[in-house]
Amino acid sequence: MTLAGKTLFISGGSRGIGLEIALRAARDGANVALIAKTAEPHPKLEGTVFTAAKQIEAAGGHALPVVGDIRDEDQVAGAVALAVERFGGIDVCVNNASAINLSGTEALEVRRYDLMQSINTRGTFVVSRACIPHLKRSANPHILTLSPPISLEPRWLGPHIGYTIAKYGMTMCALGFAAEFADDGIASNALWPRTLIATAAVQNLLGGDAAMARARKPELYSDAAYAVITKPSRECTGNAFLCEDVLAAEGVTDFDRYSYSPGTEPEADLFVDQPERPRSSQHGGVYSVAGPGAGPEAVADDVHLLAPSGKHVSGTGHDGPEGSFPGGGRYL
């Protein structure tokens, strides 16, 4: 099964993991609608929703870039309507946009806590909810949420409970949708890496160049995502996957090709206890995680990077003329 002629709706996607998922789909000839906030270049974050769209088109896909905020229900509904109008429906919903702040309870400002909840958990709910009526009409509908398996180990709860709640909330949405819409044949899964992924979040917040050297390329995430969303939806749902386990089940044995800096040992991501030796068990026709936890900012395509100080370092531009992307970009 391929994504040729299928339509993906991706939150975020201006860069990093979300863009890599879009590009992997584009190579099949897929349609990709992106809703993201980055309309203008940002000094610390590469790419905009419009440059991402150009890359998707160059890779063989059809792109619809929409500048919008997933915290705004009306903007999300408008973006979904544009995607359906342009491409005739939606087959895959990818919840990629996210915010990260690893501050402890006393240091985390409530407004920063609220931002993480509104983008991560609430944003996942709002985007999925808007796509579900259209997914019900798809032949192989999938919701894929970039969030970790839920581990109640104190080491993942104590240091940054605000962020942990926001990411676990995304996973609860993924698992809840799987149960609620099973009869409709809508697959819903969460996906997270065992190791750090080279993204803006890792560069800016999780260790800079040293952390990037111990990370893997976003292509690892996109290859795993592709494997999941091309499975029969009624056979692959209700899982919290780890990327390496998915790829191992697909027959991948050489993970060195995904190394950001060849020859370095990858570092375990947040919520993951062991980076290597993918463990998997057969479940629902695919392989599901048989161990605890998973990764960093599976976000960061239109990620809101919140430094421990509370400084907001993401791009949030909304300026620019409507339709400035030749393929028909829109502002909501």
C-alpha cells in the first residue's frame, strides 16, 4: 500500500519531523495540507509553511500551506475545509505541532503551562476532531500522533510534570480515538523515537551541538510514520509505537544510516529508558511496544520552543499576502 493520491493533513510541518513525514508522503505522489504558524523566516528556526510546501511539490506531491493556529478551533476548521475543497477529502491526520518547556513546577509560569496544554493535548483533540468526519469516508483512514508511550516512572514525572502531562495527553487522545472510532475503521496510533531526533527542539533546548551529535535524523521518524499509516487501518490501531520497533518489524537492521553524526552512540530520548534493542510484540497485525516509554520533542515543526527561563523562541509570524505560495497558500 502506498500514499499515492491520498491526502494528509499535518499540524506544523514547516520543518523537522513533520516536514520529513510530508516529504516521504510526497514521494508517493500524496496531497499534503499543512497548518502552521511560521509564515516568515525566524532567526532560530529554519523554514516556513511556504518553503515546506515548495519542498513537498518538488518531491512529487501536491501541497496546500495554510497559516493558522491550532489553538483556534475556527482556524483549524477552516484549514480542514480548504484541504477537503482542494483535494476532495482527508485520509491521514498527523498531529505533529507541539510545545516544550522542561521547567519544574515552581519555575514553570502558568501561562507557559497553559500554552503547552493548548497546543499539545488540546491541539491534538481539535485537529483530530475536525478531520474525523472526513476520515470516516476514507478507504484507509489513520490518525498519527507524535507522542510517547505512557510511563508512570517517577523519573519522567518529577523533573517536568507540565510537559509530561501535555505529551501524555496527546497519547491518551490517540488511544481514546482508537477505541471510540474502531467501528468506523479509523486507525489511531501514537509514535515516538527511542533516541533523540535532530530537531530544533534538541538543538535549542536539549543540549545543542553535543546533543545533535548523539541524535538520529528525522528520516527515522518519517520512515516509521510511513510504515504505520500505510498499514490497513482496521488491523493497526490503538498502539503507542516506538519508531525503532516499527522499523525493526519492517526488516530494518541497520540504524547507523539514520545517525546525524556517524560513529556516535545515540542518546535515549525523553520517556525512553533504553535506546537500543527494539523490543516488539505482535498486536493487531503490527508490532506494538513491549516496554516503557519514549522520546523528545516529536514536535517541532512549528514547534514552540520554550526555554527554561520561559523565553519563547519559536516563530509566530502571520504577516504576508494571502496566496503568496504559488500553489494557493492561505491565511486564516
